Amino acid sequence: MEPKNNHIDQVLHHPMFSGLSRAETDELLNACEWSTFKAGEKILYAKSTREGLLLILEGVAEVCVDAGKKENQEVLEVLEPGEMVGFSSLADFLGEPNPHEENYTVEVRAIEETVCLRIPYEVLEARWNDESVRDYVMRQVATRLREIYASLAEQVKLATQWGESEPFIRRVQDLMSQPALCKTEDTPVQELAEFMMEHKVSSLLITDNKGKLSGIITEKDIVSRYVAAGIQTNKNAKDIMTPDPYTVTRNEYYYEALSRFLINGIKHMPVVTNKKPIGMVTLSDLLRRKNRGTFDILQEIEVSTEANLGEVKLAIYGVLEKLLDDHIPILHVLEVITSLYDKLVLHIIALAIQKMEEENAGAPPLPFGFYMMGSGGRGEQFMLTDQDHFFVYDNPPEGQEEEVDAYFAKLGKYIVEIMETAGYKRCEGNMMASYQQWRGSITRWEERLRTWGLRATNDNILLGHNFLAFRFLYGDEALHDRFVSMVGEQFEKSRIFLYRAAQQEKQTPVPALDHPIRAIFRMKKEKIDIKKQALFPFYHGLQLLSVQHGIIEGTPKEKIYLLKQKKIFSSDFAEELLYAYEVLLSVRVSQSWGRYQRGETSTSEVYFTHMKTREKEELMIALKTIRSLQSQTLASFGIM
């Protein structure tokens, strides 16, 4: 294949070729081979002879252990542009004797269209006298060796803890029921019911005339939408199915499937390939396969009373500990834990409403919404912290304003008290629905936001930032849509507020750490407040850019995606931001959880002496990205 200009540029700046003239580089590249691989195609086979290194220039590839069957392959690492594979064969290049008659190595396959450059040993030999090349190769080998030992140690630990076949890194394909039991959209409901009884299943997948998944039907659907409805006429699957169900692919991990179940509140999920169903996985399948006692917390939340609500916190902490010990990616950890806290808060709201009814206060007099703010609003809460929430309710009829506010004031008071029983501290700044400034009708909230806009003081900007992290958790969907629309309109009119908030960000620049080598051996800075100096600038930059471009709600991850859709962020910068976000959260969670386990006072300050070298380097990269976000935010408001 003919290389593209951007691929040649990547090679010219790669450590293997940097420092050479263009003529010298071209001469070496003549000995190399450019290759393109389609998704799913093998780049290197397990038993193929290794005669050089492979540089990934575009796309993504997986390094897998070949266990004889494709469905049993275990992914060791994912290779992205700029990364290399083939270091395991350097012993042959260096002339070390090989006592093994037959080598069984890993295989490499493309998971999307991938462009590679094969670098033969003759090119490596020509570059070997360059100290920077030897240093690069040595660092790569040392890093891989460290990661391999860490991976082996973790696998042994997981195998001991969970049993060889049940680590958390199992794939959906190891847990699903197959083949998929399917019926077409025109199948009569009576036939569906008979088929489900015959096969003793509680759900069926529905396909269109091309065999692609179009819906799902459960026993509950048949009972509620057909039998209980008293329908006498013949109905087909398409009439009662749930269309476009949540799905999962066979290669996704256990924890990814589990988080999808918990986040979306579902119990059945089709497994698909190219939109065609190949199997089914259920929530009970996952719970049976993994320490059922731990995940009985779902039932524990549902049946808990105000008297034993405090026990739920410890159960959730137990799940958190398991996920962290299993080194599950931090964003997935927070998705799972957030879903559990959401269920807890929803249960608390139900208990509070029940308490109101028991006191003859009746049901809520108007449609309302309950919103989380802070870490709960951002979907990042991993340990119970302060309460941050507010009420929005419909505009009351004239003359009933005081009566309606009295009801929601009391409901807010009960929610605060029950949340405190569950382990949530009261907010020191009184940002809770029990306080008048954090509840009100849509009209009252409109006035409140208008006041913040007209009086853009530091205190009001602080309130605005906390408010803009809101997440709708409970209540009337139509009311919520009106509320979000109103918020958007108010901030559209309050450009001076956003400008003042951006000016304030300029006064708190993201710190720059030292060069990595100096940071390791002569650290000038001893610590960083990961929350105030890194995460807050990240949140604020995202919020200001989002509101400026009409994005009012969403978690940080969702806002990055939406800003990329609007072309405010390039794809590359969006990925860099997500990486930086994950690094910051990982540091924040691991440090805070460690302090909790040691019984130390909670703080967001992180000491560099407590961090590994790799963690420091990742943090430096993350801070550099956040500084870029801060610069882009200021520039968007004309602040230089």
C-alpha cells in the first residue's frame, strides 16, 4: 500500500526514526512494509515467526492469548496509534539462544481498520547504535515487563478469589444463553405464550424480516399488555413488544453488562452481532455468577426501612471495594456505584412521601422534580458525602402558593433527615431541598436564575456552577423538559454571568507540574488539591462551554460527547479530555478510599510521595489537557 502523508509524519516523529534526515528515513522505510488490516483480521498469528517490530499508525488492535477457540481468547492489551508490538522477540534479535522447540506467543488482531508499519530487524540493527533508540526500546520492554507481572499477579489473585472461571473480566459470551430464542414480528401472541411455556423462558427476542433485532417480549409484557388489558382480538408480537431494547455484544466485559443493567433498570438484554441476536443475558445470570451475597444489595435497598437504612451504605462500600480491587476502569466503577446510590435516594424519596401520607398530608399537590447536584449530579459519587439537591414543582394556582411550598418544605425536610440516616451529611452551605432557596416553582426558579444573572457576584457564580451540575433523578418528565428549556433561556439572556464566570476561571489557572524527570527526583511541589486545582477547572470549563452552546444538562462525559458532536471539540481532544478526566477521578478515588480504609480524615489533597511514577506522569498529562480546556474556554469568551 502507498502510505498517506499523515502516516509518514507519524513515522518521522516516532522515537525509532527521529533525528534522522529525510533521506536516511526514506532509505530505512524502503526496507519496511506498510499494511492495512480490516476489522477482525489477524495482524500477527500466535505461531508465526517474529522478525521485527510492528508500529500501529491508525486504528486499534488487540493483543490476545490464543487458547484454540476464538470465543476463549483473552485480551491482554489494546494497541492504539503510536504503540508497538514485537518486543518479546528481542532476545532473538540480540542473539540469545532459544531453548524452546516451538514458540507459542500472542496473536494480534485488528478491531477496526488498522494501518501498520512492519519494521524488520535490519532496520532496528541500523538504528541500534543510537542511544535514544536503545533507551526507547529499553523503556518499552521494561514497561511491558512491569505490566505483564502486574497482570499475572492480578489474574492469580482473581482466580484465587473468584474461582478460575469467574473473574470480573469474564466476557458476556461466557455468561449468555444461546442460541437466541426468536420469533418474528408477525407471530400471534398466543403462539408466543405457548413457545415461552414450552421452552421455560421468561423472554423472547423479536426480529424483522431480515433477521435483525427489532424488539423484546417478556412474560410481564404479555400479561400487562394483552391478558390484563382484556384484548379479545388477535395481536401479533409487534403490537406488544418493547421496541429497540438495550443490547450488549458478546465481547463486552461482565462489569460493562452489569453497569448497563443497573443504569437502565432492566432485567433482560439481547446479545447481538451486526444487529442480529445471537443470545440472551439476564441480570440474574450475572448475579448468580458473581458473589451473589454482595449484589443482594439491590433487594436490600428495596426492602430497607428508615431504621436499618444505614446498613445500605456499608453494603455499597463493599461493592465499591470489590470493583476497585478488581481494577475495573474508574468510569465504569462510578457508573455502577452511582446507579446504586440513585436507587437508594429514590427509595428515600418514596419513604418520605409515604411518611407525608401517614401524617395525612396527602400525595404531592403538583407535579415536581427532584434533582441531585455536586458529585451525585455528575454521577461521580463513590462515598457518601454532603447532600446537594433541590426541588422544582409546577406553578401553583393563584392563592395556593404558601400551601404548596409548605408541603414541599416538609417533604424536603423528611428527605434530608432520611438521607442523613442513610449516611449523607447535611450540606454546610444548606444547598438542600429543605431550604427555601433550593426549592420553588418553575416561575420562582426563573426569577432566581435571573437574579444570579443580574448580580454576577462571586457567591452567585459559585451557586451557578453547583447548580449547573444538576441531574434529574425523580419526578415528572414533562415538567423536567420545561425546566431545562427555561434554564437554557435564562442563561442565553445572562451572557454577562457566563463572561464573569469565565473571568473568574482566569484567576485560578490549572497548575503545571515539573518535567517528569525532575518530578521524580527533585519534586518542587509536594502536593496538589486534586478537587480544587484540577477537577473544578475541568467541570467549570465544560459547564461554561456547554451552556454557551445550548447544552444545559448532562454528566461531564456526556457533555464532552455533545461538544464533540457540535464540533466544538475535535475527536482527538475529546479523547484526551476523557483520558484526563479518568486519570483525575482515578487519583481522587484511590486516594480517598485509601484514607477511608486507614481511618484518616478525608481530604482532596494528594501528596506526590504517595503516588507511583506512572501515576505522576499520567497526572502531568491530564493537567496539561485541562489547561488546554481552560484556554479554549477563555478564548471562547474573548478572554486572553
